[in-house]
Amino acid sequence: MAKCLIGIDLGGTTTKMAFLTHEGEITQKWSIPTDISNEGVNIVPNIIKSLKETISKSGYTTDSFIGIGMGTPGAVNIENGTVINAFNLNWTKTQHVRDQIQTALGLPFVLENDANVAALGEFWKGAGEKDTDVIFVTLGTGVGGGVIAGGQLLHGVNGGAGEIGHICVEPNGYQCTCGKRGCLEQYSSATGIVHVAKDMTADFTGKSRLKELFDNHEDVTSKMVVYLADNGDILASRIVDKVAFYLGLALANSANILNPANIIIGGGVSAAGNTLLQPTTRYFQENTLPAVRDSTRLKMSQLGNDAGAIGAASLALRFE
């Protein structure tokens, strides 16, 4: 019987795990809360405990698996299997993730950036359609990116390739957590959309349900902005259009350099679907070279929340 794969997608609030067949079909998946207290010291031990329990309950042994792949936020050193500066996990010091998990489970282990594993997941089993040139952008609390060129994931000389969220779309714009100003992440992430909405609402004098919500000091989310835009709120529609402009511009700049077959948009904000995709595509086409415009397609991700675990598991195929 062919051995299976284990994929782990570590996030700031939830850690998703899955067992997959050699061909990439999920046979079992589950999640645990990510405990970021005490500088995240419990994160890896909790993953180990959950994996051991689930392997045992499912009737497997470690011999049933080829290996483990994992995606994590932060700056990943692939050779050393370490991660640092994963701020949403409270990991500010170097974490020796591979050594801990490999030793505890006795299986070969590989660590990769979370946006990169989501890109690999869509490339392998989702909207990438096995094209050898694909860009993946994930719109969540932040904006992440992964680039596959010639069938290979690009890392760059210092692991910084694919940082689409830090393309400057507004010179001297909003301050970004990276230290720069005007990064895409500050405009097209879930938090960025709310920031844009606040500023545009302050300058809006017409009638709008969204304006009423802000004026009443209610908590406004990116989902609410998109919902109101869908339902004809003129202010919300203008905000979505502005956000789509920034996203379309950044993706056009990326495509003009790399000319991928597909640019796949995933993450929580991508649930906006055509409300976001249609204006983004329009601005993308306005800012791309004709040759790129004719050959690169924008698509929504197909795998949703499973992309990370599937892509992480694919990393373990190298241990065959």
C-alpha cells in the first residue's frame, strides 16, 4: 500500500492538519487552536501531541507516512528548518521547528512559508491546473504571495521572493508593519479594506448605510463592506473599486515581470468572489502589456482553507 503524506498549515488562530494520499487527496483533516501565549512556546508541542493522537486513533503508525510538510508565517530558513519573526504567533526568536517535530515523530520534516505552501496547493490540486508558471496571492489579515516559475517555487537569495503584499501601490501611503509606506497589504487585506473604508467615509457626504455604521461607531469588517457593495451601497461600491484598483495594479506589475499562466487569488477576502474579481480584472488589464493581458488569467482559488495543508503535504514527496 502506498504511503501517505502529512500536511500542516500553521496560522495565527488555528492550525490545520491533514493526512493525504500520495496523489494529494485528503483522507482526514482536523484543526486545533493555535496557542500563542507565552511567546508561542506551546505551539509546536501541541502540534506534536495532536499528530501522535490522531495517528494512533486512525490506526496508522509512523511507517504509514512518507513525511511531514508544514507552512508557517514568518521568515523561514528552509535548510535549517527554523522560523523567526512570526509576529502573529509571538515568535520573535528563532524556533527550531523541524528538530522538535522530526525528533518527536521520527518522520522526515520540511518547513516552508505559509503563502508558498498555499501556492503549491493550488498549483498541485487546485486552480493552477498544473501550469508551470503561477502566481498565488492570499488576501487575509495581511497579503501574502507565492510564485511558481518553470514548475519551481521561487525563494530568492534570502527567502524574500513572492512578497506581493509589499509591492508599493501608493507612494508615501499608509504605514506598513514592514517599515515601508503604501504597501498593497495596507489596502487590499481585510484590515486594509477597513482602513480605506474609514478614510473614504470621512470624505463622503451622500447617503450610505456604511456611513451610518461608521457614524454610529459600530465595528465594520471587510465582509460588511463587500456585502453592502453587493447590495448597491454607493460608498461601499467606491471602496471596493479603490481596493480592486490597488490589487489590480500590483498584480499587473507582477504579471508584467513574470507572465504567469494564472494568478490565483485566495485567502478570506477572496470570498468576495466576482464583486472583487471583476473590477480587479479590469484594472489588471489596464496596466498589463498586451502580450501579458492576452495570456495571463486572474482566478479565484479552488481549495479554500485546504490549500495550505495540501501544499505543505506536497513538500513531503521529496522524501520518497
